[in-house]
Amino acid sequence: MIVTHELRKSFPAQRKLFRPAGPATDAVDGLSLSIPPGAVTGLLGLNGAGKTTTIKVLATLLRPTSGSVTVDGLDVVDHAREIRRRINLIAGGERMVYARLTGRENLWYFGQLYDVPRAVLGTRIDELLELVGLTDAAGTLVERYSRGMRQRLSIARGLINAPAYLLLDEPTLGLDAPIARDLRAVVANLARDGVGVLLTSHYLAEVEQLCGHVYVVDHGRLVAEGSPTALTAGTRLPHTVELTLAEHAPAVSAAVAALGAEFEVGVDTEERPTFLLRSPEDLAGELATAVVRAGGAIVRLEVNPPTLEDAILAMAGTPTSVAAR
Amino acid sequence: MRAALRVFAAEGLKQHRRIFGSKLVVFSMLLWPVLTLATTYYTVLPVTEAPGAAERWPLVAQPGRLLAFLAAGALAYTFFFSLVQSAWHFSWERISGTLEAMFLTPASRMALVLANGSSALVQNAWLFGCFGLAAAVATGTLHLAHPGMLAVAALALLVPAVAWGAFLNSLLMFSRDSAFLYTLLDDPLWFIAGVRLPLFALPVWIKAIGLVFPLTTSLVVLRGALLDGKDVGDLAGHLTFLAVLSAVLLGATALLLRVGERHAQRTGSLQLF
């Protein structure tokens, strides 16, 4: 298991000639989290929340300023080399591969650096190329790859050492929808096979689909954790119900008002009356019943529960901790 | 050791693909040094015709040997400058994100920079090396105490060059700007190391600076072993100095890599470009 305890990472200000250095920047401030094997754990937050810094500390690319990080009980500073054998990092974008090598050569290059046993390296390269759909382009120079192909190769690179823990920093950024869907399936399968995955993503539907547990950070601090469902429910954000009537019915407004929820009245593009109701609970059933009893003819009823994205946005602006377990 | 050899194999492939991206590179590997040699020869020629020049520098009276002297200089310079170029390319790995990918792996950092430099060296300089040796044999300017001195000359060129390349690569752990390598180490290296002129023609303070660069002593050994028929005994002092200088450069490389990686882990500079 990867465990961070009170992890803090600050970056020193750049020194300037004849001017005093500014204050250090705290990117991660007292973060404690656990990433178990065999599960996908989410790390969410707005830009600048400290997600990528956290991932780079776990990957040994950055050193904690204070606090501790252990991977299967090994300290990330004292046993960096051993930890590098057990982890890998895949970042979104098309970097981290060599343009003048072919896809297969890139994987062979990194396989050599990871000292992957020769007996399995060839087979693993074939399997990974197949996994990311690059078998046919294996012998093509990467400089001739499309952006999506480079990113798929970068994903294969991240799996070349068969890591016990995989750190995914926006892995589907810029990928076509079918490829992103395939990657999600790969990640789910890896977790089923026992790999511990930490995922950051701006595609929150992806996080809801994959992650059993999510940490939400803002300005380097943990503001909430829990399952996506619990996080969404914990924010007490309103459900919205949109209702359109066939024609104006005078008694309907009073019936809606009687439900006690906040609502707005308007008209749609065809001049039909509309109601937008906001409530902590889903009042669609009560609303429909009340409208029909008041003589209204419903032509459209749409219920929008709060999403994880709404919850993250709400939490990012909330300085106090929200326990959502 | 086995893991380090695998790093060498990986870097060998990478450097091969980088350097031989186009077939035209074979011409530039040979034509560029030959053109540089020709330029140098015809630049030095008027100096050799100056009154009294032959008394101070007897070589000027023998154009064939003068050309061999300059060719040895160009050969050694090609070896060392290919490592400056390699370090410059190493700095580009920051931009492509591959430097971070390399540092994610458990591979020895020392093996990485040594492999990077030696692969670039072998692939950049083999053609001109073969050409230079063939030309020296064909023109009868090769003068060896015994055949083993060829190996001594090769080692005196390769070992310090690889140590030099590893040292330059380790410097780039701290700096994102590699342009300074070209500024400091292109023309000044020609001059200071005695590539174009014999060392005795240079002022004492320049000779002192030149000693810091392994190219200077490598060149003395190369010319002594290949052109002047000197043996190991004659060159023992220079060979010892080269061995010490190479060891110092490798020690400094190991230290800089350790401090540099720690600095990058503290400041996040590995991802900056």
C-alpha cells in the first residue's frame, strides 16, 4: 500500500540577482492518503490543487519537504531505487517517448532501463502494443505517430515494468473517446489483477466509473474523501427538476410553491411555461403529482441530480473539511 | 554490472537513431571534419612561411607531417566536440519529457550519462577516426614505437573523452540552458587545447587553462604515440595525468549527479524547460 502521512511539499522561490528571494510556494500541505493495491483511487481538485506534485512525490521525482511517504513500507526517500522498480507514472499528453525511435524500440529502451528480464521483455512489448492498439504501427518511427498514438505508446511505456502501483496523471487527456474508453477498461482490469492505481482526471465521469475512493484536494490540502456517491451526497447540493407544460394553467404555480422548494418560472422557445425546481432531495415525483392535480399537462420532465463535478467545484471553494465517508 | 550494460545497449540504440536520422549524416560526419582540417591547414600555412618559423617549429618544413599534426588535432577535437553536442542533445530530453521518464526508472544515473556519452562518441567519430588512420597509413606519416601504441592512443582518447562527456551531461542537471556549452567549448577549445598550434606557441596562462581540458593532454599522447613514435615510457607522465584527470572528472560527475538529482527533487527543475 502507498501511504502518505502529513505530506508537505514546498518549492523554494527562485533566487534573483540583487533581490531577495520571495516566499516558498506550498504545493502540498499536510496531505494524508492511502492507495491500496487492487483498487483505483481518485485524486481530484482544480488546477493548482497539488495533484501532480503529489503524484511526482510518490514517483520519487520530487522529495517531500516534510511528512512521510511509504510504498509497501519502504520510505520514498531512503529506498527510492527499489520503489522505482514497483511504480510507474503515466502523464497525459504525448511526451515521455522518443520521436526518433519506433514504438517497439521505445518500449525496448525503457524495458532495458527497468532491467525487465530478457526472457519476458519481448513478449511483454508485444502484449503492450496489442493492449494499446499499436501492433500495426510497432515498427513506425514515433515522429510519424498521431498525437493519440504517441499517448497510447506513453501508456504502454508506463506498463513496461509491470508496476505494482500505477500513477495516472490525466491519462486520457486528448485521447479519442473510443481509446479513452479502452484505457478505462485497461485500468479497471489492472486493478482487478492487483495493481494499485492513483488516478487524477478532469473527466469526472471517468473517476466516478473507476474509483471506489476519491480524495479531493484544494490548495494542497485535503478537503474531502469518500466514494464518489458519498462525496456528491455529502455536499448537499440541490437536485434540479425541469418541467415544461403544454399550456399555461393558473393553479400550477400555487401547487409548485406548496412543495416548499426554491423554483423559477419561465417560458421555453415555443412559449410554453417552464418550471425549474431546486431541492436537496429529488422532488420529481411530488412535483409531477402536484402539477397534474392542479390541471397541468406535462410535456417534459427532466431530473438532474448533483454530479461529482458539482461537488468538486463546491468543495474547492470550501475551506473547511467535509467528511463524506 | 549487467543492468549497466543493458543501459549501454539502450543508449546505443537511441544515439544511433538520433544521429543517423538521415543518411546525409554520414557525409557530414566525414566532410565536416575534413573541411575543418583543410581550413585549418590553409590558415596555418602562411604562418609557416614566416621567417624563422622553421627554427621554432621544425614541423613546418615538412608539409606532410604538418598536415598529420593538424589531422590528429582535428580527430581528437571531433571526438571531444561530439560529446559537447551529445550533452546539448541530452538537455533536449527535458523538453521532450524523456529526461523525467529516464529518472523515473531505477537505472543508475552514472551508467546513463556514461552510456549516453560513449554511444554518441562512437557513433559520431568512428568514420573520421577510420579515415584519419587510413590517411596516416597511406601517406606514411604514421610512426609507431610498436603496434600496441595504437591501443594506447585509442584509450588515451576514448577514456578521457567519455569522462568529459559524462561530466558535461551532469552539469546539465543544474542548468536548462545548454547554449553555454557551445559558447565556451567550441572555438576556445580549438585554441586552448592546441588543436591548431603546438602548445609551446601558446602563452603560459593559456597552457595552464588548457590543462584542465582532457583534450589537451589526449592530443599530446595521440600525436606522440601516432606521429612521433613515442612509447608508454615516454608518455608515462601524460598518461598518468590523463588517468588522474579522468578519475577526477568521473568523481565530479558522480557528485554532480547526486547533488543535481537532489536539487531537482527539491525544486522540481527536472520538468522545467
